[in-house]
Amino acid sequence: MAMVCKDRAMGGVVESGRSSSGGSRGGGGSGGGGEVRAVSGGGRRDRVAVLVRDGMLPIEVGIVHRIFGEARSAGGEPLYELVTCALAPGEVRTDTDFTVNVAHGPKALAAADTVVVPASGADYGWGEGGSAGRLSPAMAAALGRIRPGTRIASICTGAFVLAAAGLLDGRRATTHWRSVEDFRQLFPAVELDADVLYTDEGEVLTAAGVASGIDLCLHMVRCDHGAAVANDVARRTVVPPHREGGQAQYIRRPVPEPRESSTGAARAWALEHLDRPLSLRELAARESMSVRTFTRRFRDEVGVSPLQWLTRQRIERARQLLEETELTVDRIAEQAGFGTAASLRMHLQAVLGVSPRAYRRTFRGLGGADGSGD
């Protein structure tokens, strides 16, 4: 299915192949057959301003500078001009044991074509743009300097700042999976997608977590200058041009422990026999209950139906086996209770957005050694 890459300069879209962001819009470029912005040999470079805050994550700031800074024209000329700015020039705390001396203040935002807002460690608590859900006067004034039509992006919990400024209302966005519930409570007007690596809503883009900032910045380079330039940046940086799936594959989803245990024996027994076909009647019999009573009590205690619980447990078992063993996908499907590799692929794709082979490649670095296809 063709996805689209929104191009702020052309006012249209660039069509390309399916993005690896688990649903976000993939990049265009020379390999996608779509229209992209021309790469000029001696024209003005795009200006990218990185707005940092106290508690900044140095890795995220470095990602922006590295990806955009490595983008070159066919003649080897830099395609972007980068500047780091803060709410006030001077020393800015990081989430580590060192500080960063930032020479530029918010005036730099007024000249930017793209503004990137990385996360701050304070976002995970009650800091600027975080759980309070509102901007400080200094941040509001700084964002007010940004020219209309400027592309604005966030990395990780930087999305809280964009949302607090009202830039994400009615738009699709993402943030780090640990902050999803806080974000939804604070900003119900935002269409939050917690499973993707990044989102592209034209002039406003968001990345899920730290490393997905790489995916987002590569996407923006691809939209601006084509796949060839973005792929060259990826090779220089030694990262994949695309990553399969979204952030769902990085989230552990343990089923909550129930407060009561009237169905606990059946659950414990089921976990020891996940490789077998398990029926509701069989599980209910372990507790000497009717199917109807067992199903009702199970849902009351666990919060999901017995079949939903079984599927989740089987997916977790399959993930464990993919990460920790070299079993083939067929054998893993059998041991996790999915029966066939096709069934395992279907369930893993539905929940995590990736195939078994792609999941294993991500967490074990093994590429297609299982002899079973995707």
C-alpha cells in the first residue's frame, strides 16, 4: 500500500513505498517515484533549530545534529544549517553529570525552516510542558517567534510541549510509551498513536522515543531531498534507512496479576501447557466451575476474557523464544500454542506490527536463519 510523505515546501505529498514506522507516512525520493523538492547546488541551506531545555537528553540533540549534519548534495555540499538554542543563552543542564553551553537564545527560532524540540528529563515528572499540560511564559514566548509555515517536530516527550502549545490538537501524534497515559489525560484533543515510531502531519511531526528520533530525522531528510540522500546519511551513521514495525515491539505487556485467585489454578496450569490447544471447558474444569461462571470470574479477576489472556500469554512466550532461542518459527509457533507459523505471524503482526523474523532480527541480530520465511 502506498504511503505519503507530506512536503512542506511543495504544499503537496510525495508518494513512496510503505513506511517502516508502523503506520506513519513513509518517505518519498528517487526510489519512490514521487515528486520531491529539488536539491540545489548552491542555494540557501535549510535552517534547523534545536530548542533545548533544562534536563535535555544529549543523545537526542546529537541525533538531530548528526542526521541533518550528514546530509550532502551530489556535490558534497551541506544541505542544512543547524543551530542549538535555549530559552536563554548560557549553561543548560542535561540529564547526565555535565552541562551544555548554548550560545543562542530563542531569537534563533525566528529564522528556522525546521524547529526540533527534544525531550527533557523533567517531562517524565512535573516539568516544563510535561504533566502540568501548560507552557511557561518563557516557552510560550519562544514558540511565538516561530514563523507560520515552519516545520515543527518533537522527539520523545518533547511532544508534550507541542501539545501544550495546541499544535497537535486534532492531529495524529506519538510519544514515548511510558508517557502515553499521562499524555492522553492531558491532551484528549490529540489523536495519540502509541504504536508507531513517528508521525507526519505535514508541518507538525512527532517521534516516539529516543532512537526513533533517528527515524524521524531520516524521514524529514528523505522528504526534503529524496531517498538517495537519506540512505547516504543512514550509511554514514551506520543505521538502517527504515526500521520495521513500531514501538509496540519494544513494550513488555505483562498481564496484570489479579487481586483474587479463584481462577488462579487454571491460569497456572495453562501457562505450563501453552503448547496445547486449550478450551474454555477445560480451563473451567480445573476450577470445578461451569464455563459461564469461570468466564465471568476470570474477567472480573484479570480484566480480560480467558481467550484474550491466552493469546497475550502466547505472544509473550513467542517473544521470549524468538529472543532467547534459535528455534525455527515453526517450532516456536508450536511451543507457544499458535500451531502454525502462519498463525504466529498473523498474531505477531496484529499486536506488534512486525513478522517473527523481523522481531528476532531486532532483538538478536539474526537475519532469516530460521528457514521458515517471515
